[in-house]
Amino acid sequence: MVIKRGRFSNRLGFVAAAAGSAVGLGNIWKFPYETGENGGAAFLLIYLICTIAIGFPVMISEIALGRKAQTDAYGAYNKLGNRKWGLIGAFGILCGIMILSFYNVVAGWAFGYFVQIVFGDLLSVGLDDYSAHFGAYVADFWDNLIFSFAFMILTGLIVVRGIKDGIETASKFFMPLLFLILIGLIIYAMTLNNAMEGIKFYLLPDFSAINIKTVYSALGQAFFSLSLGMGALITYGSYIKKKENIVKSAAVVTLADVSVAFLAGLLIFPLVFSQGQQPTEGPGLVFVALPKIFHEMGPFMGKFVGGSFFLLLCFAALTSTISLLEVPVAYLVDEKKLPRKRVVFGLALFIFIIGLPSMLSQGAVPFFTNFMFYEGGNKTFLDVISDMFSEVGLPLGGFMLTVFIGFKWKTKNLSLEISKGNPGYEGSFLEKFVNIVITTVCPLLLGLIFVVTVLQKFLNVQIFG
Ligand code: TRP
């Protein structure tokens, strides 16, 4: 029996969904705290270089691979390569499952903060107590359980509706709103005392802050933020038509993603500096800095603006969780021919359960909270999963993708696929650039960084000081 696969309705639909996948907690929650921890502007610069020089060509390749194969991430490598190459796809699917397991926990915090602002008393917490409040909130068992469970169910409800009605519609609606509220908040933040200090930290690079950790953190962040390295875009690419222009779509998605991350930094750092906070606060950064200004706006405005902000953050996260869930769903539907509905809810529940240790690792259960010790500090279970499957796993997935294209599928087939819907591609400067990045830069650089990261991060072997 041939099951008809879903499709995006047109280019805008695909772009909205792929941008929805890219823009998420990675931009608004992770990017600012990573930038804060890694020296500010210097990190921003390297992140931008990684995005343009590596992320963009890898994105084009993932989409092309998916569209050529017309199937899920595992199936794509399997079809254009063989079963052994299929393992790359399988590794990607595993990364996706593990990333979703902790991503959904953080999404639950955003959801909980939304509810606390609008219906609770988050805005009456003492101005100096937001850090402690966040610490207590993430350590609370029941709130986290309820909100992250609810978030996973919401994700499932959209994914089950399929490509066009679920994923595409949700993204088209929420993405533009997010842009608007970010810009409004930035204008407000600029008026605060000391805002310029934040801008300086964010935009004037201090090159002495750059070391190998800056580089692999920025690279990991670029992959995470663009949703690369695990087959999410192979999967989405399999739902588009041949006549569509992959290069243009990827450019819009990359631009949207970078803009939102950039704007998030432009909002957060003036706030952090005007509040006399440290930019190195870590994962709590936005959850501490933002509620404070909402508090200062007064009860009515605070509820309105703060409520809208966290609501949009939830939607941004939701269009990302749906893409993370779609990857293993597509695998089981395409390869095992299982019914979509059963697969969606079965997987959602399974991933929610795998996420429980991450959820409990924020203070609720000491064993998971002090799970490992490396990089000179205690790592929570959530950190460990994020380090393994996102910071290391995604660039590794990208490395294997480029090896696959260079040695097995070949760049001439890549070019052939990209030029469908983009007749000028073959022979263009962009083609040469993409091919060099994919066959040379990526395999060498990503391979090297993988080795260095594993040695330095997990085995504590210092190579570059
Ligand atoms: N890019 C999303 C964010 O920035 C997270 C995400 C969604 C993701 N799908 C992905 C990351 C696939 C890696 C791979 O929040």
C-alpha cells in the first residue's frame, strides 16, 4: 500500500515551518546566556561566522538531501547510500529524541512563567529575589511535571494534524508576532540606565576572550539554533516540491534565525547591565532579567507585556518541539508504516519519560543535580544530555552528513538537486562555495572540533590551553 506523504502547501509554508523550527528557545533562552558566559561580542562574532560559513551550506545540503530522497532522515541515507550510511540518520534521530527530552523541560519553564505572570504573582516577587525565585521554581516537582507534560501534549496535538494543517499553520501565525514584541521590548530596554554598558559588552569584541571553548560553543550553538545536524531539515525537505528554490528558502530561514538571536541579545544585555546583574548567570539569565522589567512596568503593563512575551516564547518553543518530534515520527511512519496518530502520542509519552531525569536535575533530586563533574564544575543531568547530544552530537551529525555527501552521494548530485528550482545554481560562485565547505572545510574542521571537544570537555585533556 502506498501511503500519501504530507506536503507543505508552498514555499512560504516550508519557510515558515523551517524558520519556526529554527527560531526557539535556542535563540531567546540559550543564545543570550551562552554569549554571556563566553565573553559577549567575541562569541557573537564567531557564532555569526559559523552560521554563515558552515551552517548555511549544511542547511542547503540537508534540505536537498531530504527533497531528493523524499523520505525520513534514516531512510534518506539508506536510500541514497546504503544501510550502513543509514546509521548516520539513526544517530540523528537519537539526538533529536534526546534533545527534545530536555528542550521540553525548558519549554515547560517558559509555560509556567507565562501562567505565573498572567494568573499568578510572579510580578510581586521582590526585585532582588528573581534569581532565587527561578532556582526554587525549577526545583519544584509538581509545577514542572504539569507544565512540561502539558507542553508535550500540545506538541503532539499539532504534529498529529500533519504537515500542512498543523506545523505550517502554527508557524505562519506566531513567527511575525514574536518579531514585533521583541522589537518593542528592545526599544523599552534602551531607555534604561546603563543600557549602553550592555550594548558594549554585546557588540564590542574583546578578542582575548576567544579560546577553543568559545569556538566549539559557538559552533554547537549555530547547529542547535539552525536545527541542523540531526535530520530535521532532511525531514522537512522531504515535504517540499521540486520546483522550489532551496537556496532562497535556506537564506530566509538563516536570516530569520540569526535576527531573532541577535535581537534577543540586544534585549537581554542592556537589561542585565541596567539591573547590575552578571551576564555569566547561565541558563537562568532570561528567566531572571525579564521578569524584573515586567515587574518594574507596574502590575497592568507588566502582566500584559510580560504575558505576551512568555506566550510568544512558548509558541517559538512549540514550533521547535514539533520539528524535533516530527523527525522520529517520520521515521516510524515512513519506515515501519505505523499509523501516524499512534506513533505521535506513543513517542511523545516516551520522550517525556526520558526527560524526567533532566526535569529533576534542577535541584529536585540531588543525584541528577550533581550528576557529573567536568569543565571545572558540577553538571546537571540536563547539562550532560545537552552537551552530549546537542553541543557534540549535532556538529558530529553535520560532520557525517558532509562525509556522506563528499564520499558517497557526491557533490554533483547535490548540485543537481539544488539546481531544480534554481537554474542558475550550477556554475555559480555559491555552488563552488558550498562544495568547498561541504567537501573540505566541514569534514576537517568539524572532525577536528569533535575530537578536541571530546578530549577537552569530557576527558579533561587540555590541548589549546
Ligand atoms: N532550533 C531550535 C531552537 O533554536 C531547536 C531545535 C528544533 C533543534 N529542532 C531542532 C535543534 C533540530 C537541533 C535539531 O530552539
